[in-house]
Amino acid sequence: MLYFFGSSHHSTDNDFIFLKQFQTLVNVIPVIAKADSFKSQELLALKSDIIYNANKRKVTFFDCIEAIDNVS
């Protein structure tokens, strides 16, 4: 499942409540909507916010690199 984080500069509690419920059913790939409209520092801050909140709430995202390594 591609999960698009909104174009705001921070993630919300509702994002992670939703993701927590679905992570057991499907692989979740986070996507930042309109990422090209952010300045590089803003994008880095949003990525850090998403990672911090995901770790805090024990939400896991699909690891593409690990999946590729497991195939070979």
C-alpha cells in the first residue's frame, strides 16, 4: 500500500493510527505528497518527523532493499 503523507510539514496522529491498523494486513510504503515543492531542509525535517513518529508508535514500513536481498 502506498501511503501518501499530506503536503503539510508534519505527520499527524491519525496517519499513524491508520498505518498501525493496516501494517499487519499489507506492506506499507510511505510517500511524501508533493515532495518536489519542499525545500531540502523542509523535506529532511518531514522525513525525520515521519521516522521518529513511526518508531515511537511501532509502525513499520516495507523495506524494499531487504526484500530484494531475500530474493537472491
